[in-house]
Amino acid sequence: MAKLKKLIVKITADPPIGGEYDLEPRGAFFFTNREFHLIKTETGIRPAEVDDAASNGDTDVFVGFALVALQRAGFDNPQVRKIVWDLSPDAFDVEQITEEDPEEVALPPERALDEPS
């Protein structure tokens, strides 16, 4: 199974907030307690519900990801939050960057290793 390495949050908006933002894990989680709190207070989505909300295309969670990405980039103020909430749902794209878990990489069948090249 692939391990999630980072998220790339793409925001289609006018400068200065439009662009691509990397969200890399902060320790064992992608978000700090404060960032989870930001997502919860802005969207109502609790930390245990984030994965499910993202899998089901809940637009609020993408707003939450965008707000965290912008906060990490130094854009943390009420005006930015208002702008983000007023964007169209298609203004957000989140790309998942994964890496293979080395313990789960499938090996070829044993016979295939014995066959001449």
C-alpha cells in the first residue's frame, strides 16, 4: 500500500493567494492541533472525519486544506479566509503524492526469476 507523502493544494485565484502549496506531514500527522482546530472551526469537520470528507468530495474540507496551506505560507487573516470561502469549488485541486512502502513492494513470482533473460 502506498504511503501518503504530501499533499499539493492548488488554488486558482488572483495573487497573492493563487498558486500551489505543499502540505507535508508535521510529525506523525499532516496537521498540528492548531491546524486541525482551524479546519474544525472553519468547516465543522473534525480530525477523524477529514479523510472521509476528502474521499467523498466535501468541498468544505478542500477549503480547510487551502486555509492551512495559506496559513503555513503566511497568509492568515480574516480577509484571506473570506476570499477563500467566496471562491468557486473548482478553484481548488488537491493532489496526493505517495511513496511505496518498501515492505509491501510485490516481488515477481519465483519462476520468473529463474527464467533466462
